[in-house]
Amino acid sequence: MTIEGGGTSRRAGAWKGNSRARETRERIIKYLLTACAYLSIFTTFGIVVVLFEETLRFFLDVSIVEFLTSTQWDPPGGDFGILPLVYGTLMATFIAIAVALPVGLLTAIYLSEYAPQSLRRWLKPALEILAGIPTVVYGYFALTFITPFFRDSVFPGIGSFNALSAGLIMGVMIIPTVASVSEDSIYAVPQSLREGAYALGATKRETATRIVVPAALSGIVAAVILGVSRAIGETMIVTIAMGAQANWLGSPLDGMQAMTAYIVQVVGGETPRESVTFKSIFAVGSALFLITLTLNLVSYWFVRRYREIY
């Protein structure tokens, strides 16, 4: 009995030791993950603080009313109206969405509802390869191929730098974002909804367009807003293909300047760091940050408001 009791005691002690070691490891991992989460929050907070601090310094020299309402953007001449930059950014973004939304949504419907599994397994990864192409490659493709093609065939008067080519190629760039996220949302719709539609006599097209897509609407809208945010924040394509002319209410065939392109222009030049022109990039960056933040908040609200729970 003594020997058996001693063996039981040793096993219990070993079990308690292993349990304490496991709890210690779990506690360390928990603290590590918590630290990583707070690190991302503090990093974002630091970026916002620096951005808005420099923006306030800019507004000590320039009127915020002029910045938000003037249609003249000429920093060397003392004109700091951001509307031409916003116009150029939104022009390229609207063209991009006009390309990415129908192509991406139809691609998502095909992959989810029509494509066989063998085709879907390789077609979806192949589509997502587009997202891995460097944006500088897209920019030079728009400048050296799309624009000359339009000039020779469709728009003879198109400028060497223009919003149309930049917007079209930017739309191609965000197709994987819209298609992939939309496809995931459509694919997640329960099969019972499809079977119920078929039982009522609906065709495959009617089921896909009238049952499945409305059921996945919140995810599709989130995919579109994600693509819009990606397009608004794009830098290299608009810098290379759209030009550096702050053109207010110009034609898509003319050169324009996006907000990100202006930031690249100032940072890459020889502008003195303490000048008003250099400080203006923080004001433009703050405006860009607020636009994308608003889009993300709208997306978050829409998903929570219209998400279907099955």
C-alpha cells in the first residue's frame, strides 16, 4: 500500500507540475498576443497624432475655409484649395469602380454559382494573382499601352496623362478585391435558400440574382467599399498615369492630380521641411484619412445593419 500510495503521489505531483507549466505557457502567449494587439492600436494612435499635429500647424498659416472651399491649388503661388485634388481622386476612383464592380460581381457569381469545383480551385487563385502585381507596373502599363491605344483608336485628343487610363487600370487592379470578398459572401449563403428557390421553380439565373445575391448584399457592399478605399489610397498608378495638374472639373481625358500623387510629388522633391508647401502634405493626408475612415465606418454600419444571420 505504501508503494502504491507513493506512486500515486508522484503521478499527482507530476500532473500538477505539467499543469502549472502549461498554465504558465498559456499565460505568456496571452500576454504576447495582447501586447501585439495594443501595439497595433498605439501605432495607429501615434500616426493619427503626428498627422493631425502637423495639420494644425499648417492651418496656422492657411485658412481652413480656403483649404476646404477654394478651387485653386497652386502651393508655390499661395493657393491651397484642396477641391481639385479631391476631384481628381474621386474621378479616378469612380472610373475604377465602374470597371471593377460589374466585372468583379459577375466573376463572383460565376465562381460561386456556375463554375465547377475543379475550375474554381484554380481560377480564384489565378484571379487573385492580379492583386500581387506591383502597382508601378500597372501605372506604366496605363501610360505606355492604354493611353496610346485610346489616342490611336477612340480618343485622338486624349492627353499623355489622363484620368481615364489611370482609372481603368486601377479598376483592373481592384477586381480581385471586389471579386474575392464578394465570392466569399455569396458562397456563404446557405444551400437551403438555393434549394428552396429551385423547389419553387426558379431557374439558376433567377436563384443567383434574386435570392443569393440579395442574401449576400452586406458582404458585397463591404467588398465594394473596400475596393473604393483601395482605389482612393492608390499612389503609383495615379502618379505615373494621371499627371500632376490640379485640374478642377476637368475632363477624364485631361491630366489631373490625385491627393496621393501630390504627397509623392512634394516628398520626392526639394521642398524645405518647414515651408507651408511641405506642411500641406499633412493636411492633404488628413483629408485622405478622413475620407477612407468615413468609408470604413459606412461599410461597418451597413454590414451590421443589413447582415443576414442564418
